Amino acid sequence: MLNRLKDTPLLLLILLCVFFVQACEGVKPGGSNNQTPPGWVMSPKNSNEYQLFGIGNGTTIDIARKKGLLDIAEKLLVEVSSSSTISTNSDGRSASESFKESIKTHVNETPLTQYKVDKVEKVNDGYWVQVSVERQTLIQETQKQLLNKDRDLSDFNERFIAMSSVERFINANNFDELLNKSTALMAVLNSLGVTVKSTQYIAYKKTIESAKNTITVVVSGRGDAASLVRGLQGLLLENKVNSPDRMPTKTKLAVLQMSGEYQYFNHFGQYQVQQDLLITLKDENGGVVFKEKYSVAGSSVLSHQSAKRSAVNQFLGELSNEGFLTKVGLKSNY
């Protein structure tokens, strides 16, 4: 019995070794720990003048397919010279990211009924998929979408021009988003060998940047600079123009300038923005008679744009609460 007890540690060691060897033998090259992709993935098919190819992998065929389409989008991005098409944006970095996302979204959504799944191979718990898109099909679909987007742009531009400067300021980002989508489609077509001119886009961009940077109104009134500020604030708030025959004789020029970029925050699921507004009042000779900076802040659970709109509306509301609706006779050059 004593000898058996002495041999027990050695017996346990032998059993552990046998178990370890069997476990190692159970992990074969094709087992769950082996994620080596198929040979055709290692030597992918190159895109040509007729077709675009992409490869993706995922836990389901659908996920792998979507990644394959995104792979095509990434290859198109390499061909797209984005610097020339987004150089007019005020924020190059964020505009570039938005621009790239627009292209990815377009390529991923456009060929959903036109793409082909050329190869599917299951590797362990995942799938590898090769997809292809006819280049001409993508061109035709992109041209169709660009035509629709350009119509939307033209319609929005007409409405935008008719807006007051305050409304243009609030809606500038919406205009910019529409323009960015059209610019992305144009870049896709250029990368596919179809030349599209962007002259009108540049004009749109200048209109947007002007709306973002400056709001100019003409305010008329009697009294000191403070009463003119009240007149300006009342004009911005109510967006009304009194009849010319009620206009006093003395005229001041008020310029509301945007100082600095909006700062965006995401706080507990809420989008928050903050920016400084600089109000400058000048007389008819260009002399500054009043200058004051205001801080604008707003929040929204919907989007940055909604938060920005909330900030402007809150600012105008605060002006109203401070009793700045004194009627001094107003005239606007919107």
C-alpha cells in the first residue's frame, strides 16, 4: 500500500502528459485555431476595365459580402484624388472623412441588386467571399444618382438664396451635406474614367461658406449704439422689415460675424456645441460704434446640426428675454 502511495505522484504526472499530448493532437491544421484564408484570397483577382473585385470575411456570408463591397470602395478611394474636390471645405480633415464615408456608402448601397458573389469558402466558423461589380453598371447607377442629387442641390440653392441671412446661417450645414454627397458621386465617376465638371459645385461652396461666416443687416434707428443693438437683435429674432416710409434718417451698418469654429461635444448621449458670436456696429463711414462678443451654446439628442440650430435659437431667445424688441424702425438688406 505504501509503495502504491509513493507511485501516485508519478502516475498523475504520466496521466497529465498523456492528456496534454492528446489535446495537442486534437488541434489539427483545419481546426478552430487555424484562421488561414483560402489560396484565392492570398492571390486576389485584380480589377480591370470591365469589373471591380473585392474580398471580405465575417461570421456570416452577409457580413463577408458587405466587407467585400467596402473593399471595392477602398480601392476606389485610392484612385480618387480627393484633395482637388474638397479643397474648398473650411475643415479639411472632417470634410475628408465625411467625403470618404459618402463614397463607401454609395458603393456599398448602389450595386446591391447588381453585384455578383463569385466565390464563397467556409473556414472554421467564418466565411470568405469574393464579390464583383460591373464597372459600367456602377457608372450608370452613379450617374443616375448624381442627376437626382444635382436636382436636389439646385432646388435647395433656390430656397437657400431666398432665405434670410439668419436662416441661411442655420441651414448652411444641410446645404453642405447635400453638396458633399454630390461631390462624392462626382469623384466616383472620375475614378471610373467618366469626367464630370464641378464648376457649379464651387459656386455652391462659396455660397455656403459665406452663409456660415457672416450675417449682414442694415439697421436704422435714433439714439445711441445700444438702441441700434436692440434694433439688430429684434430684426434677427423676428425677421421682419418695416415699411420704408417709417425709416428714420440715420443709418448704421451692423455686422454679425462668426468667430472661430463650432466646438462639438458628446456628453451622455447629447450633442453639444459652443461658439462665440461677435456683434460689430459701424456707422455709415465705417467707424466702429459698438462691439460685443456673445457665447452661443446648444444641445440636442439628434445631431450636431440640431444642436447648432438649438444654439442659435437659444441665443436669439435670450436677446428677446433681455427686452431687445424695442421698435426703432428696421430695414434689411437680406
